[in-house]
Amino acid sequence: MIPNASDMNVSSLPATPKPEWRRWGAALLLCLAAWPVLGVRQGARAQPPGTFPPADVIRPSQETDPEKLPIKGFLFLDSAKNPVLIPGMTYERLTELELGSKSQTRRFIFNNVQINGRVEGNRAELSVEIRLTLDSTGGESIAIPLQMENFHRLAPPEFLSGSGTSKTLAVTVNQDSGGYQLLASAEETTEIAFRMQMSARVESDSANSLAFHLPASPVTLDLTTDSRNATGEIIGRGDEVIQTGSDEAGRTQFLVESSGGRFTLRWGALDRPVSVPLVEADSRVTMQWNSPQDQLIQNVQMVVRDLRGPVSGFRFRLPKDALLVDDPRLTASGQFVELSQPDPDDKELFQVAIPEEERRQRIDLDLKVQLPSEGASAENALPLQVPTLVGALRHQGTIEIETGDDYRLRWRERPYVQNVTTASADDSTTEMRSYTFRFNRGSFTLPLWLDATRRQHRVSTECDIELHDGYADLSLEIRSTGSRNRSRLLRVDLGDWQSPQITNALTGAPVPWYESGELIEIEMVATAMEEITPILIRGHRPLQPAPRGQDPPAQQVSIPVPHVVSSDDGRDPVTIQDAMVRLTGRGRRSLVVDLESSEHLERAGGLEDDEDQPARWFKVMPPESGAKIAGVMVEQPPRLIMEETALVSLSGDQLETVVNWVVESQVDLEGRLRVAIPEIPSRGSDTNAGNRSDGSPASNNPAPSNRLDFDAPSEGNGPWTVFVNDRIAEIRPVDRGPSRIDLVGDGTDLADSGSSQNSVSERDAGDATASDARASNARASETPSSSQAPPASASVSWNNVRMRTYEVISDELADGEMKLRFRSVRSVAKNGVTSKTIVPISLPRPLVEDITVRGDVQIDFVGDALQEIQTTEPVLADRLKLQTLPAWPIPARISPRTTTQSKLELERLVIRSAISETAQHDQVIASVVGSGDFELQLREVDLTEVQVTVNDTPVAFGKVDDRLVIPVPADQRRHAIDVRLWSDSADGGLLRKIEPLTRPRPGDRRLYWYLTVPADSHLLWSSSSAGRPMEWVFDRWRLVRRPLLTDTALVARVAPTELSPMPMGNRYLFSAMDVRSFRAYTASRTVLWLVVSGIIVLVTTLLTYLPATRNPLSAVVAIVAFAGLLSIAPDAAIMIGQIAMLALALVIVMLAIRSLVLPTPSRVLVSTRDSYPEPSTRTNQPVAGNRSASSITETRDIGREHATPAADEVAS
């Protein structure tokens, strides 16, 4: 009976157990979900109520100046010149890095240095303890110099404090200086103390000495020596404190207190027997001698040294009849010494005993000695001597003597003493004179006496006289030296000079002066603290030479020279040292000085003149006499030094001539300058008249048809406009008849058929202006130059050329440099312009006899768009150069402009491309011959930036559609063009196609493309029509391409120019005849690795799991595919081969690991025939080796755990 399901108890059924891992997984997921929330709540802290938020939340942690940008970091260049960003840098830190060890002085302070030691023989063992304060170093180690170069460390240093908070704390030896240094690093301010056991060598000669080289710090030295009853001294700065004591064993102990640095402790025994002391002395003697009656007091500072030990006493001798004013005393301590006289009969000999506590090897002693003085003079000189050290090996020193302003010290030369006074010390302008003598032996005698000085006033004058046409200007400067202790009057004789103005030459302030008869007296007030200032006197006088018609003696001009006059009473005499006269001229007339007729005047040479205003220098001899300049005022002809340039331009029917002069005149032009301009009358005025202007019959020949006629100008005003120094000037014709010059050449175009020779006729023979022009033309014709005679190549001639004289009037025409600008605009009547149409160009010429042309006269010809104007001279450019000023009209040819296309030939071209992930930069360097427009076709019209330079000069360029047009000037034959382009380009994915941004016009030349790609990009394919001048080289384990020429060498072959910097990366070089052949594909190293590795893994998988692929046909297919890739893209084949070899190596390594991890399987033979038991108590066992031929065996691989013995199994 089956029970009802409703009657069954469900709770009695066993529950299905849930897996344990599900519960643990759910708990883990809950923990992971709650962890960020708990972490955030633990890390975040709420702001307390009623408080402000922290400052670093509402504003930046570092305040930045609103006028400055915040510094995020500094860019530095590494060894390969690549920029490296260093964040967190400041200018202060950069300064510290540049200063190096010098910037570390503010980070540490030495507190004290304590040295305890003992000396045994020539070796000292020391214990050095150093304490210092180290500031925070910011996590870096600094080197603190400890010096102590002559100490040797015996054991590692013992750090007493500071080692716990320092990252680095060690004592090393500085390789440069040889001293010790402390390497320390601390996060905060730290007190460091350490102790070192050191040894040092003790030097022994006459005494023992030990040198100390310590840091600048308070130093305490406690040294115990092996000597008894020794005395010590410090050789150093001199402010060290030394105390001498002894220990329990009686050995001498020194306690030294110093401020560090370098000093030497020297000690020796007191009871050292010294048979003969070796002493030497240096003396410094100072004296003040105001008058011969004063008593002489010598202040002597004597330094005594004993080379064999401390000085215990010595003897010195005073000069004869000299007395000691006070007892001698030591300079250092101020203690008086014990003084005695060993010989009562010798009053000048004294014995000095040094106290025991003051005995040193050097003793400084102060003496004050009174010398006898009985009115020394030249006949009875004072024999000067100094205290001498008895028995001294050497006694030397100096003597300084000061005298008053009223006397000078005189002496006679004697052996062993010499005068070393400088020139400034013996200057009489000072109130106290100082004399210095040096002696090298103590026993000398120097005869001295005082000589009274005269109060002299030494004066030097410089008179500058500037001559004009009707007057002369005076500028007299008086420079004074001498006694200045009271006021004085300076008397000056001005002669007939008028309106004197007397001022201070330095400040321009007026100086008081008075008239005293024919002289003037200048009051010169000076105190002892002031310097005598120079006096400047200005005046003028008229010049009235006799007319030229009188006799020569009546034309003499006499100019007195002002001079300083000495006083008559003999008090404060004035000594005239120099009296110079400088003569200059600024007018049309010049003074010819007659030295024979002049008084007390001589020529002075060797003085510098002003280039703008040459001067003549004279000297007054004797200087105190009154000189007079005599001479003749002569007319000075104008002399011009000029530069001339001209511009002849044609615009339509207007012919403009602009002439620029730069004139330099040595004399004043007085506002006027005459010029001559050749003029050719119009055809109507010249051919229709029956007679010429000079009365000669007119020629019957008609005017040539190819001549351009100008509009006939009126006689009242000329067609020229003149500017002088950029100011308009008046140009008016001279009312004298113009001269006519017939100029006829050997040509036939414009010449009359009957004319065969040149003829010159003048209308007014008495015209001075025409005479000047004729003389200028005659001189010009004598000069062998192309500018003075019409050249035969011109084949041009004109008749009736008239030289018209004009006068330029302007107040700017004076002396010096001036700029004149002549401008003329005329209309030309064109009667059929042909290639043989000639037009005369007239240029003005100054009517001055003495003209010097600086450089060449350059005449430029500029045409318009339809016509061109050129000179008939055979010149290469539109510029005519003449050596002198032209005196005839210059022929110029006007012809229609022919449209000629300039030929611009491209010789060589190099394109340098730099590729990055987001941009491409190209630099095109071309060498072209000729002139015209150089065009480049742009691959991308929207370029980021373009820069163009021609011959290293930036030029303007144009963009027409997709072409870049660069104008090339015709100033030279060969040009170097540098074009730089920038363009934004995005990465193309797996493969990136690269082409130059520009391409030139097709032609027959060699082009080069230098390509630079990033270091992780490699070339896969390039056009087969482009050559590859590269070679394969090994770079560590890789095989890479390397160009045969560097970019610098390649550009040097084209044109020497500045190269734009290229980034580091892989570089490739291509060459071709057409820029369209420059195409390349690149791929990144990561993409290559992923693709090749994926293919290797796929092939390995196929060969492993598909036995059908393991046959020779697969190998043949792979070889053929790789050979095809090698022929089509060798660069890609090499890169894929390298990566494939690496991937295969990794596959081999993985298979090897797998074979090592998995064990070798067992082989089991299983029979297919079933074994049936027979109905018997005996089991039939088959005999091995007698198996039926019909049995089939099967080999299986099983593990050890599955191998069980069976009756029908046979082990193999």
C-alpha cells in the first residue's frame, strides 16, 4: 500500500545540503562591496560644526604671484640633448645646484671643536670631537668640509648624537683637497656630535711644531708634550690664547683657545743651552720734523727674532748723544722690560731682560729715542742713525719722516740706505710731506737737513683762437697748481680782446675780477680742502685786413696772445710752465701765419687734432712773455668732398631724375652754391630758328626721328627742385648768358650727316661762371675716364648742348657735411618708341674748382611695366658707374619691355621629414641657379606654419591654390632656399603612409629624402622607384638600416644652411629623380609583434593539432611566401623574420618546459582475443612466444594508477 502524499511528514525528510563554497563566495562578495564604503568613511573626516574649512581646501597650497605663472617644473637636457622634465624645481634650488658646495654653507653651523692629545717623539695622537648643527637637507646628502689635511684617522668615527635622525652620516676623504668631509642627510634640524682618533706628525728643528688645519669654529686644544719646562707660541692670526702648565709627571701641557682656521703650535725647552744666539731685527722708525729747531723724536718698533729658541734678552745701542725718552715695553702685552747698562762707560749700550712668561722666539719692542738737533742745515747736516741690535745677523727696516709745508727735506746719498719715496708723497700741493727710506744694515749714517720752500703758483695756459671772416673768438683756459692756503690775485694781460667773460671752467659759475690799468685781476679764493679750479676766459676782437689793392705790408694781421703776468712785489710769484696756442678757422678767409714776423711763437708738433676741425698748434717761448701772431688773411677757395648717386625712373610719359649729394665743405659756403646743368633745347626751338642763340647759322639737317623731345622749359624758372638737409631751397638761374657746347660723337643715329668734329663756342667770354665751367670741363677732359668724353659705344651725339648756370640758395649751406637732393620731372613726347630711341639725361655739377669724389658715381635706371630705360654703356645690370662727375648729358635708351620668362634651374634638393604621432615637419633645402619664381606643390593646403628663407634671409611668399610661390632675386647667380613646413597628421592605425608635404616641378635632377620616425616605428615598405642609399648594421641583437650619409653631410652637398633640429628615432634615406617616388609605410613595434606573434601561434596550433599540416608542402609554402615578401618588401621581411625568430624561440622554450613538467607515459599491450575459462580445475596459461598468428595487439598509454596485472597482459 502506497501511503498518501498528504499524510507524509515533510519534516522527517532529509534536507538537501547546499555546497559550502557558495556560502563562502557570497560572504566574500559582501565584504568586497562594503570595503570601499568603509574605507572612504574611515579616510574622510567631517568638519567640526562652527569652524571654517582648512586653508588648503579653499585655496592652493602654494600662493602664486598673480603677475607670474606657477612653475610646474624645469626642463633639462640629458647627455643626448633630449629635454627631461624635472617637477618640483624652483629657482632657489637651481641656484643651489649651480653653486655646488658653495651653497651648503647655510645648512650647517659648527658649534665647537675640542682636541685632546699627547705628543711622543715626532708623533702626536689626538682625539678630535666636533659638534655642529645641521639644517634639513630635503632628502639629499651634503658634504661638510672638516679640513684636517695633515691628520690621519686611526679608527672609524664614533657618532655621539644625531645618527638616529639622519639618513646618511659618514666621514670620507675629499679627493680634491685631501681633507676630511662629513656626508650628512637629515629630514629636520639635527645636532650632530662625533669623535675621531687621529694622528699627526710633529716637525722638529730648533723647536717642535704641530700644524692644525681646522674648520672656522671655536677650538679648544689640550696638548701634553714630552718636553719639560718648555715654552710655546702660536704662529697664526695672532689672536690665539695659549696657557702653559705641566702634568703630574712634569711634562709641559698647553691649553690653546682659538677661532679655528690654520695655526701652528710651536714649543721648545727653556733650559736649552744656547752658546751663541742667532738673532735678527726689523725696525720701523717714524719721525716728525716741522722745523730745524725742533727736537727729533724717533718712535722705534723693533722686532727681534732668535732662530735657536726663545728670546730671553739682548743688547741694543742708541745713536751718539741720543736719550731714551721712556723705558722700552713689549708691544703685545704693554709690559715694561727690565733695562740695564752692562758697561757704565758706554752710555749708549743697554741690556734688555725679557720676563720669563713673555719669552718667545719673536719679541716686539717699542722704543722712544730723542736725537740731538742744533739747527741742521746744508753746511751742518744732521747725521741720522737708528738704535741697532748688538750681534744681530741681519738688521733692516724703514724710516718715515714727515715735514711741514714750509720746508722740504734734503739729504745726501750714503751706503746701506736709499730713498723709496713715491712721487705723490713728495707733492708740494699737500700740507704734510712724507719721505720714506729703507736701510739694510743698522750701522749707517744719513745726513739730513731742512730747506725752506718758496710759495710758488704754477700756471699752465691753453689759448684757443677761432678765426672767422670778420672777427676772431678767444677761449683761454688757465690751470693752476701750487699753494692753496690763502686767497690770491691772478693778473692777466688780454691785449685788445674785447668783452671778456671769466667763469669757472668746471661749473660755469662767474669768477670775480677787476680791471687794473691794462690788466685784469682775477680773484682766486681757495681753502685747504678745495682744489684750484681752472679759469676760462672768453672774448672776441674784429679783424680788419687792408684791401687787396694795397701793398702786402698793409695786409698784415696782428693778433696778440693773452698771457698771465707775475706780481711785481715778489710775493707769491707765478711760474708759467706751459703756454699753448691753438689756431682754427671757420670762414672763407684763412690766416697764413708768418712765424718770422710773429713774436715769441714757435710751432708745436705731436698734438692731436680734431678730425672735424683741424687745428694748428703753437707754443709761446718763453711762456711768460707776451706773444703776437702775425700773418695775412687770404681768400680760401671752396673745397668739396662729395658722394653722388642718381636715379632715373620712367613712369608712363614722365621721366624723373633724382640726384643725391653728400657734400662736405671745409669752409663756410655762406648759403650759396653754384651748379651747372647741361641742357638740350627742344626740337622746335632748335630747328625752326634761322640762327642759333649765339648768332651762328642753324643747321639745315632735320632732327632725327628717333629722338624724344622734352617740353621746352621756360626761362624764368627751371624744372629742378632742390632740398638741402631735407629743407626746400631756392634754385635760380644766373642772369648771364648760358654757354653753348656742341658735342658730336662718331655715331650716325642722332648726328647731322655733315658734322664731323667737335666744336665748342661760348656766348659770353667774360662770364666768370662760364669760365669756371669751361675750366672744369677742360680738367675733366684731361682725366682718362669714361665719364669725361662720350664713349664710342654710345654712338650718340647732340648739337647745341648748353651749360646753364644755377645758384642754390639756402641757409643750410654752411661748412661741414650737408645733404643735397635735386629732382626733375619732365614729360616726354613719344614719336614712335623703338629699340634705338635715345634720350639725354642731364645731371647737375657743382661749379667748384677743387672737388674730390668719394667712391663711384652710381646712376640707376628703372623703367615701368611697358617700357624700360637703360644706359647705352655695355654694363651687365641697370646701373652705370662713373669715376668722376659727368660733364655732358648721359645717353639712355628707351625701348618697349619684352616679356621674358626668367629661367630658374634647380640643381639639388633635399627633403628632411620628421614624423611624430600627431604632426609632420618637413624642411626643403634647394640649390637653384638664376632668378624668378620657385614653386612647390603642396600636398596639404591647410598647413600649420610655413617659413621661407632665401640665402639665410626671410622672404615673403605666396600661396596660389595648392602651390607655394617663392620669389628668387637676381642679385646673385646661385641661391640657397630653405622652406620649413609643419602639418598636423593623425596616426593611421596599423600602417601609416608617409609622403613629403611638398613636391617641386618635375625635372632632371637628383632628389633626396631623409626620413626620421619615432624609435618604436619601423619601415615596412617603400616605393621601388626610389633608391635606398642605406646599409644593414647590427644594433645590439637587432638588424637595422643606417643611412650612408648623415643629414649634415647631405645638406652640406646642397647648400650650407642652418638645420632644423630633428628628434631621436629611426632614420632612413631615399633618393629618386621624382619626388612622387617618395612613399613609405611604417608600423609600430607593438603592432608588428602582435601580428607576427599571432601568426606564429596560429601556425604552431595548426601544426600541433592538425597532423595533415605536418608535411613538406607546408614548409615549401612558407619558404615561397617569405621569399616573395623579401623581394617585395625587404625591410618588412627582415623585421618579420627577427620577430618570428624571437616568437619561435619562445615556442621552443614553452615546449621544453612542458616536456619537463609532464612525465613520460608507459606502454601497455592489450590483446583483442577474449580468454574463456574451461570447465576444469586447471587454468590454461598461454605460453609466451606461442601466440597465435591471428591475434592482434594494441598499444595504449595509461598511467601508473590504471596499470593492473591481468592474466592476458604481456608486458612489453
